[in-house]
Amino acid sequence: MKKYRDIGLKLTPQRLAILDYLEGNKCHPSADDIYKEVLKKFPTMSFATVYNTLATLKEKNTIRELTIDPGKKRYDSNTEPHNHLICVSCNQVIDIHVQFNLDLPQGMNKDFTVLRNHVEFHGLCPLCKEKQL
Amino acid sequence: MKKYRDIGLKLTPQRLAILDYLEGNKCHPSADDIYKEVLKKFPTMSFATVYNTLATLKEKNTIRELTIDPGKKRYDSNTEPHNHLICVSCNQVIDIHVQFNLDLPQGMNKDFTVLRNHVEFHGLCPLCKEKQL
DNA sequence: CTGGCTGCAAATCTTTTGCATCCTG
DNA sequence: CAGGATGCAAAAGATTTGCAGCCAG
């Protein structure tokens, strides 16, 4: 928990619970997932707090907001650049820690300043592949 | 319009209007954008029709659903594989017609069947870059 | 003590659904 | 003429907002 201190925010029990849940989680939970989980520890927890906290953490670059699920936002506590495998059947998202060095071809859209890139591999996860047999 | 015939669907004026709007549009409109536009020609148009049509066209692989905008789905009539520049400030989406041949490193997630990939370059479009000066 | 945070409720926005009616093929 | 499509309204799901009261620093 010491590491959270230098975020520069007030540390409330609710925030710690949200951070803890995100930290040990590779499943890229949605706001609703987070709410449901933290509700177990804090029965008074409200959605507003979850969204407030997520918005604040996003500003501080402590978490990433992923726009990979149609219909809802997902959150990732892993802020190091990495990419994703996405199952087209169950929408599961799997981290892959490979970097691709991609550049726009010379002269193409040279007015656009590229800050980073994100690669998504869409396909079938092992479980869904079996179901389709 | 002849090309629409072989989609294998009933062709209604509303559908033609939606297809026409998508066809001449590189802006990756949302369902609401489409609704607002087609409403001008068909004052009785309803959201249900827009969503029904989009769902049907997606099934027929006539359009792509893009999950690149936090909060809403966007639609792209360009179904050829291509990638996107995304402005982190105004959420504008720009097509780039470059293909990247990417593969997962040998042995990594070999249980996952990759069907396709999608590369997003996040950055600042010319207009937003100017505003930030 | 004070400003930021929480909790609740209401509002907003996007998308989905049920159903009666309409119209393409 | 039949089955699929439309239009309307209501519902569902995700997110945002306003505000009073609370608590970490």
C-alpha cells in the first residue's frame, strides 16, 4: 500500500479496496465488476465512488481505460505498454507482453502526431474454440 | 444501389438511406449520428430501425463495428482490413490503408487462434495539436 | 478545520426489446 | 400474401451529475 501514497490523492478505504482489486487482476474488469467486488467489503459503496475513483486514477495514469469491449469500458492496472488478445466469442481479454515497433510509412498522415500504438489480436480463446467443435 | 441487391435482404428506402450515408462517409459515425442524418430524409425513422439495420449489415459483413470510442459503438462501411489513427483529444478516427504483418512470437499463447489483428495509433490530429499550443 | 471524497438518487446516454402495423418480394 | 421490416414506446444497461454530509490530511 505504500506505493499508493505517492499518487497524490487522499487515501480512503474504498479507494484502497478498488486499487487492491485492480492490482491483483488480469481480467480487465468493467466498472460494474469492480463495483460488485468492492461492495462485498463495503456494503455502502456506490457507483459514483467507483467512477470517481476510476476517473481520478486514469488522470494520474495509474490505470488504463480500455475501449475493447463493445458496450462497456474496461480497466487495466497494468500501465506498461502492452497489447491484447481478444476472444471474439466471450470477449475475454488476455495481456500479451510483446512490443511491436510500428511506424506510419514515410509521408503518410505526417500532420498526425503519434503518441503510442495498441495492437489487438482478435480470435478464439481455447475454451470457446472447444465449444465450437 | 445495384450492388446492395446481392446482400440478400429486403431493400427498404430506410435501409438504402442508411447504406448511402455510410458509403460516402469516412468519419466512422455512431448509431446516433446515422439516426440524426437519416431522420432528415425520413422523419418517421426510429432508432430501432437504425440498430436493426446495423446489426443485420454487421452479420452480412457489409459493415464493421468499431470498438474504439469509449462510450459508444462506431460503424465503418469499409470492410477491407485496415487500421486507424485515433485522436486522443477529439476522438476523431482516421483510416490508414497500411497492412502490418504481425504474428505472435513462437510458443506464446499457442492455444489462442488468431483470426485478425487491428492496430490503433493514438495521438493528436492536426486540429487538436493547434488548439493545444 | 477544510477541501476533497462518499453515498444516494436522479438524470443522461446508448442500446435493446415487444408488439402492432406496414410493405417488399 | 407472408414474412421480414418499420415505428413507437418502454426497458435495460452504462455512465454522469448534483448535492448534502463525512473524514483524511
